[in-house]
Amino acid sequence: MSPDDAMGHDLDCGDVVEAVYLYLDGELSAEVIDKIRSHLDECSPCLREYGIEKEVKALIARSCCETAPDALRASIVSRLEIVRTEMTVKFRRD
Ligand SMILES: [Zn+2]
């Protein structure tokens, strides 16, 4: 057990947020979904902080065959917008 470390650091928190967007559009490969999942396992604060960890995990858990119900999808998207804005603010301090 070794490449675990590299895997876990493939995505940072911002990447995960972007990836969840793509996921909602059905544009993620199973491989990337896997990376998101392991990132969330190791780095739960990133989404928990915004109160969307559970939703995103629920979303990812249903994975391949089903598309997300509209309500779940809408609630995640609206919160992701907030997360995105906050991250942008955080990273760009003029
Ligand atoms: Zn994170």
C-alpha cells in the first residue's frame, strides 16, 4: 500500500468543487469520481465546512446508473456557487 498518498493529493479542495460541477453534468469518469470520494474521505473539512459534504457523498454514492434527483442537484449547485465564491475570495486577497 503506497500510491495511496499520491492519489489522495491528486485533487485539492478547489478541484473537488469543480469536479462536482462536472459530475452533475455527467462528465466525470468513474476514475475521477473515485478520486473525489477518496479526497472526501481524507479531507472532509473542505465540504463539511460548507454543509454540503453529506449531499455530495449521497450524490456520488448513487454514482454510475442514476442521475441525481433535481432537488438534490439544485441544492448542491446553489451551495457550490457559494463555496466557489468564498474560495475565490480566499485565494485572491488584494
Ligand atoms: Zn478538501
